[in-house]
Amino acid sequence: MARVVTRQHKVIATIAAWLVAFLIFFPILYTIITSLKTEPEAIAGFSLIPSGTFENYITVQTRNDYIRPFMNSVILAVGSTILALIIAIPAAWAMAFSPTKRTKDVLMWMLSTKMMPAVAVLVPIYLMFRDFGLLDTHIGLTVMLTLINLPIVVWMLYTYFREIPGEILEAARMDGAGLWQEIVYVLTPMAVPGIASTLLLNIILAWNESFWTIRLTTTTAAPLTAFIASFSSPQGLFWAKLSAASTMAIAPILILGWFSQKQLVRGLTFGAVK
Amino acid sequence: MGSITLNKVSKSFGEAKVIPSIDLEIVDGEFVVFVGPSGCGKSTLLRLIAGLEDVSGGKIMIDGKDVTDNAPAQRGLAMVFQSYALYPHMSVRNNIAFPLKMAKVDKAAIDQKVTDAARVLNLTDYLERRPSQLSGGQRQRVAIGRAIVREPSAFLFDEPLSNLDAALRGTMRLEITQLHHQLKTTMVYVTHDQVEAMTMADKIVVLNRGNIEQVGSPLDLYSRPRNIFVAGFIGSPKMNLIEDDYARSKGAKTVGIRPEHFTLSRDSGLWSGTVKVAEHLGSDTFLHLDVDGIGHINARCDGEFGARHGDRIFLTPNETKLHRFNEQGLAI
Amino acid sequence: MATQNTRALARFMMAPSVILLLVWMIVPLSMTLWFSFQNYNLLNPGNVSFAGLFNYQYFYSDPAFFQSIWNTLVIVGGVLLITVIGGIGIALLLDQPIFGQGIVRILVISPFFVMPPVAALVWKNMIMHPSYGVFADISRLFGFRPVDWFAQYPLLSIVIIVAWQWLPFATLILLTALQSLDSEQKEAAEMDGASAFSRFIYLTLPHLARAITVVILIQTIFLLGVYAEILVTTNGGPGYASTNLAFLIYRTALLGYDVGGASAGGIIAVILANIVAIFLMRAVGKNLDR
């Protein structure tokens, strides 16, 4: 059999792969194209060539104040991720470097909280938010997103920290490093890549969270998910403007996502697939 | 200076007693090898000396000073780990300089020492690289370099060659031995490979199940094993251990004969047997024989002895070189 | 030396995470449980009384309940089927030597990063709209009448949208698993005379088994709670045709203001999720013993 891949084989595989990739990417591509069309163009039938107007982007900002939900998304996603990291790093650290017999059970239990369906606690959470005046506030939603992503953050950090070999820490101790020096010179530099990918992945998850962000906000703290969802009942024809808003909502996270593909797999499978 | 004394040192992990009680004297400048099968406690013993594990009982003295409760860094020892344990985010230069930086040595002196160590270890061209850009042997040298610059009173090696391929292992074995001649510092070396033990050690400590079976020079252990375990562990091919009538006729429970202590002949001898496999190494030939009434025997003969599979051969043990062992497995 | 201290320190470091999650799990859940036995309507909040099992009976006797359970299963099952089979196919394709592999990967993974409301709206308006959608354009091109997807096939439409979102995830994980297959194994099988098909059945598929399990279990967790896609497209309709359990509970709670009823539904959802969770725990748990 042919060990050397024939050129023909490669060309066929390439065409097939690009075709599949194009079909999968098409809805996103078409959204971007439509966002560059005028409204009449957008409903005038299938066309891949827009007139190239940026008017829709300007309209979305002037008419719907796009910047506010965008900033809310940034505040909520980044804020909740950093908060989760601050809480999770010590926990993941302790579990990775001084594991006990119960460490595994604790990790499993943490993951199980992630499996609690959101709707099951919708009523009490909604009532609590209402009674404490947290509805439609940044602080309320940030805490919410922190809590729902905390188990994943602990898990991801744990799988990364566990890969730092114990012998290196011992070597540092033999070399005369004290606890503080061990943390500054050896542990932190080795842990930073894992923390960075956890940060990245969690921002993506928080940015796209679409249950609590929609249900617990109205305007003040509403992020892009709620902003876009509010377009579901159309007021007249608005294809092009909707596309512009959608493009702006997904663009930043799409780009972040492209950078994090590799970490995505091990992060979301809790290290089960690498 | 680097003499190390272990006084009734013991270690348990929970219920499991890994090391019941060990007394050992390591003289300054010696190359001592701890050897034994896996799980014999040799690595644990090294880590106790290093201070990476706490003893459960007994005392460890370095240069006559009790260091049992001292942190690893205060013991003045350097260690080379099995995985090398290089800091992946630091250049070779910074890896080697790290212990000096921790000891707050001034910058000029650090540079000088790192340069010297790099020259000794042929690492000068690689100083700015990261460990991940080095080959296995080079990483090994960096780990040694990191140990050298501290000018420790003793070096500890934990199976340092087990991740290298056979050819490189031979080279590194030689380099470490040369380094010892050059530095004349105490070295404690852990391995499961008896060849490394025989070729490098001034003194071998054979361990089994947490106990010292025998301490002595390589040739000591080879020619005067104290018991069956040492006899079987040291030497390759393995010593033949024969029980039954022949052993009884020599007044022993078991008799041991090294493969080279046979006289082989085509036509006459005490025993006869069939060649199962003949391994021709050029200078030597190893014969795996099925001897009538005895069983499997390893014999070594010179390269010109042209035995082949299926040949009938006569062999006579050299009676002056017999090792005799009693019921308890101890040498008589 | 310091093992006692280390233990104490480790506990101290874990405490914030553990306590937070413990509170987060126990407080709302026990409130839901409590509410599920109460007559409690937000429109009449002064009048709360013990209801016994009435809420469960009510939820159980609601015809929408069984429909919503069925719809939940259809969404989970349908999406899993499409994503696992499609994922294996695409992963096998992308594992071939191709030009521009990096870009292809980026294009294929992209839908995963699209937030659910955007995904749903894009499909609803740009692709599946009966007059302006791309599907309608294609139908007209071939002389067919365009399909009104969300009126005629509401559940299928949602399955398609959700499958599009999760296909990249399945593909990426299966591709990662595929690339870890030892090439010597493949060569050994080739030497043993195995055809490409039997190599796939006896070598590739067993190797992928673990990844497929992970894909199924992780997706199931998320698919049980599909919400925004339904909210934005069909709003659960027509009737209850595309209402899943999560959406039904939301309707009961925040549109019907029936706290008791929604809580009973919530407890049922927890039980369902737990059945799935047990399986997931086992599979992921094995990975911990290394």
C-alpha cells in the first residue's frame, strides 16, 4: 500500500475538507456578509457580494447603544473569571500538591454541582435576587457566573497543576530555595501557562452563558446575550442590522476561541482527552 | 569534606516499614553505589540522606554533624534526579546558576562558576538554550552542572542514567566516573543496574527489602558474596545456583558456580549437556546448556570455542572457585 | 516535619471553593424542594399554603409535561446522533493530509464560540426563514415551495441549530483522540492485512470509544438545559411542540408565576440530570486513577 501519500489523494481530501469547513462556517460567513449589505439588499435573495456599507454598524450603536451590552459582557466575563481564579487557584493547588484520600471525592463532588440543571434553581435564585435587589446588577450576575464556572475552573487548574513534576519542586528545595523563592522562581512561571488557558476558556464560557444572563438582567447589566435575544421579536425588517450586531457580539470571542482550540479540548473534557 | 554516617535510620510510610534499620558509614571522597531490585528502598534511603523525606527513627550525620532535622538545602548536598528536574522555563545558564542565586552569591562569581562548569561539561555552546531544546545526554549534563556549582560536600544521584539509551548510558557512566576522579567529592549513586554498580563504585551497598545485604568493593562482592541474594544479583550472566546431590556432596544446601568457572571440553568431563543457545560476543561465548541431571546452566567460554545449538558438551566445575551456602542462604 | 501544617494549610486553601459550592448547591436546592410542596403564586404572594404532592400531581397530569420530556429526549438524542456520527466523519477527513489544515480547523471549530442567541437568530432569519432564508432561496432555485421550518418542523429545526453548535466540539475532541492513535498500530494492522474498513472498525473505533463517551456525556449535560435557542426561535411553540423540560419550567415559573409548580418541575429535572450524572462521574472518574 502507498506509504507515500499520493498527490491525488491529498487533493481530493483537501477539496472535501474545505467543502465541509465552508458549509459549517457558512452561517457565520453569511452573517458577516449580510452585515455589510443595506436592508433592501439583505432581503433581496441570495448573494455573497455585499455593497460594503458599514452603515449598519453605526446604526446599531446609535439606535440601540451597542457599547453598553458589550461593556457589560466584558465586565461580567472577565470579572467572574478573575474572581473564580482567585478562589480556585489555592484549592486546585492544595489538591494537586498535597492530595489526600478524599481529594478525588472532593473534585468529583465539585463537578457534580455543575450538573445541577439551572432551571431547577431558577425560582429560588430569581426570588433571592429580587429580594436582595440583585436583579439586573453587575455584582449579582458576576457572582452567579463565578459560581457556575467555579467547578470547571478548579478542575482545569487541577489538571494543569498536577502536571508540574514533583521532582522539580524537590530540586528547588535541594538548591536552597525557600518557600517564597520556590513560589516566585519555580512554581509561578510553570503554572502561568495553565492559568492563562483556564482564564481564556472561562472567559469564552462566561461570555456565551445564555440562561442566567438573559433571565436575571433587563437593561443596566444586560450583556450581549440578552441584548441579542431581545431581537427575537422583530420590529420590521432588520436583517442587516441584526447581522451587524451579531457579528460584533461574536467576533471578539471567535478570535479568542481560535487561540484556545488546543486547551479547549482538555479543558472541557477535564483532562480525559488530550 | 563529605563523610556521611547513618545511625539506625528507619523509615515507615504509614503501616509499611520500608527501611527497618540501617547503619552505614560513607567515607569522604568515596563513590558509593546503592544497588538492589526495584522496591528495595534504595531511592528512599537516598532521599532520607537528601532530606527530602523525614526519617522515622535514627540519626543522619554529615561530617560528624547531626543533620537529621535540617532542611535539604542546609545539608550541603546536591542531587541529580532521574527526570533531571530541570526548570523548563529557564535557560541552561539560569538552571545552573539557580542554586548560586538562592545562596545569594554575587553576580560576577556566579558567571565565573557557570562558565567553568559549562566548560567542564561541554555545555558552553548551549548556555542560552532551554532544556526542551537539548538531547537527553545534554540535559543530564545540565543537571550535573547545577549540582557541581554548589561545591557540595557530596553528590546524590537517583538513577540518573535510566532515561538514556544504551550507548549514551555507557558514555555518561564514563563521564561521571571521570568527574569523580577530578572532583574527589563523595558521590552516592542509586541504580538497579548491577553493571553500573560494578563499573563505577568504590563501594557497593546491596539492598534488599530495606536491609543491607552486603557492603564492599565490587570485586569483594563478586568473589566473596555473603549470601545467595548477593551472589545472584551481582555478576552477569548470573551465577549458577545448584541444589540437590552435588551440593550435598560438597557439604552445602546450595552451591554457586560463576559461568566462567567451568572447564569445557568436547570429549570428557564431570557433567554432560546439550547446547540450547550459544551467544557469540566475539571475545566470549555465552552458552545456555541443558545439563543432564542438573538442569539449566550458564557457562562462559572464549570466543574461539565454536559451540552451536544442539552440540553435546562436557563440563567440569572449577572446585576451588565454588561458593557454598547453608540452609539460611549464607555463605559457608 | 511539616506534614501536619501542610494538611492544615491545604484545608485552608480549599475552604473558600468548597464552602461556596456547598452553599450554592444546598441553599437554592432546598428552597426549590420546599417550594415544590407549597401553593405559592407570585401573583398572590400573601397566600402561601402547604400543598403536599399537589404540585407534582399537577405537573405530572399536565399533558405538556410528557411532551416536554419527550422533546428533551429528542433534542438530546438527535443532537448526539448528528454530532457523534458527523464528528467522526469530519474528524477522519481532517486527519488526512490536506492543504491548509490550520485554516480548515479554525473554520470548523468556529460555531462553538457563537453565543446561543446569535446562533439561533442567524439560523432563524438568515438560513431557515420561509421567505428570505438561504434554504428558501435554494428551494425556489429547484422549483420547490420553501419550507416554513419553525412552523412545520419546530423540534427538528432546533435540533439542527443545536447540532450545528455542538458539531465542532465533537469533531475537535474526536480529532484530538484520533491523532493520538499510535501510527505503528495502524501499520501493524496493515501488515496483518486489515483493510481500511476493518482497520476503522477494529482499531480506530475502539480507540475513539473513550472520546465518544466523553463527548456524549458532556454534551448531554448541556443539551438537557437547552434554553436560549428555543426562547429566541419558537418560544416553545407551536403549542408545546418545541418545549423541553427546561423551557416548560421557565414558562411555569416566570410566565405562569407558579412558584410551586415550577419547583416541582425543577426537582424532576434534578432527578433526570442525576441519572445522567452518575454515568458521567463513572467515566470521568476512571481518568483520575492513573
